[in-house]
Amino acid sequence: MPRPLDLLPKAHLHLHFTGSMRHTTLIELAREQGLHLPDALEQDWPPQLRATDERGWFRFQRLYDIARSVLWRPEHVYRLVRETAEDEAAAGSRWLEIQVDPSGFAPRFGGLTATLELMLDAAAQAAARSGIGIAVIVAANRTKHPLDANTLARLAAQYVDKGVVGFGLSNDERRGAAREFERAFRIAKRAGLLAAPHGGELLGPRSVAQCVDDLGADRVGHGVRAAEDPWLMQRLAERQICCEVCPTSNVGLGVVERVADVPLRRLFDAGVPIALGSDDPLLFGARLLRQYELAREAYGFGDAEIAELARQSIKASTAPEGVRKELLKEIDDWLTSPE
């Protein structure tokens, strides 16, 4: 028997707030509120998505917005984060950095600041209950004006050492060039926040390079298209800039046709640090443990290489040094345990 992957300590660095919701919770909350869900979110779940064109991305965002609409009360937020922490613990995740855009919830929870404080409190309570570390990355939206990103960066900067550890940039990378958000990332980095913009998902390797050059990325959300440029992979490896690779998401959005086409092996062999992530399990139907199973089943990673993936996720995280050392030792213990 191979070593059990759910006992392998790991960090989850690419998970979106709404997208972390359990499918059963979505159904239950929708029925409680009398909300009608489209077939793609109910009997035909997980939805068949392909976001490589504008129409496909619009459909993806529409389903995402519908899912967000069931979260109307503070207790819904607490429930979502509590259940997410339980799912993370079951997968062997010991440190979670969950990405939130407070502006999507601000009108219903009393504004940006009140929304972020609600999410931070929910994260703190869930962490205490589950026994895993949980931190928050505040993310701006590429499809909105860069001034909105500046506002979010200033907000995030106020909560350094209060649970916010990074600043991100999500949504369709074909809209909104990275350089337009340079000021927001300068604000965030000046405050000591990690820079983790999305790039190299729907666009090619230049998108990754722009995240590094224009935004000072410490990590890149997705980044798989970097595998198309050997020089860029070498650069990421030399600078130890981690790519948050989400295989089931890449297939779900049409970035690749098949799981086997995700260039995880190519990036790993080039020395690019990797942190496996699930992105939006609510829409793609698979959580973190499945990504590690795919490393074994689809990409031929042996246990020593899988342990290295887990190490890289820990090293790329913002977990305190003491936590990192403890988890790295536990990974070594997992690898030396009998198969």
C-alpha cells in the first residue's frame, strides 16, 4: 500500500472564499432562502465549464455570483469557513491561506472593513476549532478599476499581523494588464504583505513574467503557462517564485484538455517551486487531497517527490517559522514511515 496522502502535512495556498463552499451547503442555504439554482449547480454538478473564451468565462462568473448570493448572514460566513477548515484538516492540510475579495460582500455586511473583520474572525474561530493555521489573502479584481485595488491594498495593509498575510489579483487575466495594478501591489508590499497575483492561466508565459516584473510577485496563482518558456522557468526556479498549480481547475476551465496535459512534471523537474491548490472546489468538484492523488496517479510522482511538493507548499507559505519547522519535520517522518 502506498503511504496515505491524507496523513501527509501540507499547506493549501490557492483557495477562494466562495469557491471553498461545500456543494451540500450551497444546496441547503439556497433552499432555506427560496433561491432557485441553475441545473449546473444542482443536479448537473459539477458544471461543465470552458472559460477560454469570453462567453465561457462569463458563464463561470455567473455561476460564481449565484453561489455567492446564498451567503447573506454572518452565520453563513462562519459556517463556510468552519466547514472549509474541517475539509482541510481531513485532507492533511495544516496551513491554509484563503483568498477573499471583501468588495463582493461589502453591501450586505456593512462595508469593506466590517466584511474583512467578519471574515478574519470567522477564520480565527475556525482555526482554533480545527487545529490548523488559517490566514487571509485580500484579492483585488482585474475587471474593476485599479483605484478599487488601491483601496483594498490599503485595507489589507491595516490588518497586517491581524490575520491578513498577502495581497492578490484574480479574475480574467485577459482584462486588466498587470502593470495597471502596480501601485496597489506597491502599497501592499510596503506594508509587508506577500504578493500573489494570478497569471499564466488563460494567457501565456508573458502573463507570468508581467506578474513578476510589474507586481513583484512572490507567488503566482496558477502560472502553469510558464512551462511554455524554458527561460522563464529557469528564472522562477532561481528566484524561488512559487506557482500555485491547480490541476482540476485547469481542466475545468479549459486551460488544458486533460489532467495529463497539466505541465506539473515539467515545472517540477525545472526546479520551479509548486504549491498544489484546488482553486474553487465548489465549481470544479475536487478538493486539495485530489490534487495530490493526481500527482501520484496522473503525473507519476513517487512518495519522495510528493513529499517534496508538500515541503514546497510549506516553504512558500507565510506560516510562522516555528510552524514551518514542525511541519517539515512531520513531512520527513511521513516519508520515512513504512509504505
